[in-house]
Amino acid sequence: MGTATTSSLLVVSAHAGDFVWRAGGAIALAADRGERVKVLCLSFGERGESARAWREGKKLDEIKALRREEAENAATALGAEIEFLDAGDYPLQETPELVDRIVHVYREFSPAVVLTHTLADPYNGDHPAAARMALQARVLAQAIGYDAPGEPLGAPPVFFFEPHQPEQCDFKPDVLLDITSVFDRKRTAMECLAAQQHMWDYYTDLAKRRGVQLKRNAGPNLGLPHSTMGEAYVRLYPQVTGILA
């Protein structure tokens, strides 16, 4: 996400697994730089992203507990703290109360960078709902007159992480992140999510493809290894810089 180090990274995730598949590398890299990393998980993905548990006959409370434990283990593997709002999924309802809770997290955590979902996803309405609330809360947290503890938020850049069906979500990455050094930890975190085991190899293969694109865009002189792994992002707001690079 740029060469300058940042002090804190906030990831707003609709469901318990989203932050791992789409941003696990970015999280692990930030943690390795000594940054504070927080995952804000709006739901456990208990209804729409836990099919295996439902087929096994588990009840709703059991599934929530299962997904919480999986997400906590994955966050630990990546070096992040995690908070659950238990707002429900399928559908994830956008409410003023939920936006206000997110504002409070922004004010308390004061992120330097925010990662969240894309604003378009025809396959999963929870994902753009989470993104819309994350963006609205960011704006409200900046307002000095908004009634929430803490100082007004600055202007942290926002990056959309890659959706499961990028072509259908109008996702055209403009940032490719080298996650080679931490991919083993991302894979370990993915394997914490047994409820979605079918995703493990999909996102491993995706990291390989993004790594190929990363090398091509970096040029031949950077000396990136053949096994380069990558994650793709779209930056929402303009970059502010004194140097074009």
C-alpha cells in the first residue's frame, strides 16, 4: 500500500472469513512491521457462509461459536486483534445503530489505513453493505461534531480488497501487494477456517496469479523470485504525494 510505514491498519470484514481470504497477506505484513492491526468482523457468516456446519446438523448458536473460534485463530495466526459486532448476515442490515458502532471503532482505533469490501458484488449483498457502512462511518468519524468519544478521525486511505468474482464486481486492481514473505502465515490462517475448506486452494492459486502480475508490473530488474505471491487492491481516494513513483 505504499512504502511509508503506518501505525495502524483496520480491516472491516462482513463475515468471519473474508479478512483472511482477501487481506491476510496485508494484515501479516503490517503486523511484521510492528503496526497495530484490528479486524472488525460485522458478522460470523453464520447463515450464508457456513454451509458445511448446517449440513452437519449444527444449531445457530453452535455455528456462531464455531465461526468465532475459527476467526480468532486466524487473526492470531496473522498477528491481528479481532472484534465481532454480531450484526447478523444474509442479510447484513445497514442501520444507523450499526454505523454508529463502527464510528466508535474508528475513533478508538484511529486507523492509518482501512481495508474493506468492494461497493459492487452481485453475488453477496453483505459485502457491499459492509463497504458502504465502513465508508459512511469513516466520514462521520471525521466530523468534529459527531457524538462519539475520541478525537475526529484524519483521512485514512481506503483500499478495496479483491472479491470472489472480480470480473462481475467491476474490480480492476491498481495496487498489487507482494505477500511472498508472509504467505505461509496466510495459508495457516486460511486453514483455521475449516467451515470453508473449499476456499483454501482457490485463494492459494489466486495469490500465485496475482504474484505473476506483480512481477510483470514491477519490471525485470527487481529480482522477484519465481514463487512471488500477491494480493490485489483498488484504492478509493487519491494518493497524496510529493513524488510520482
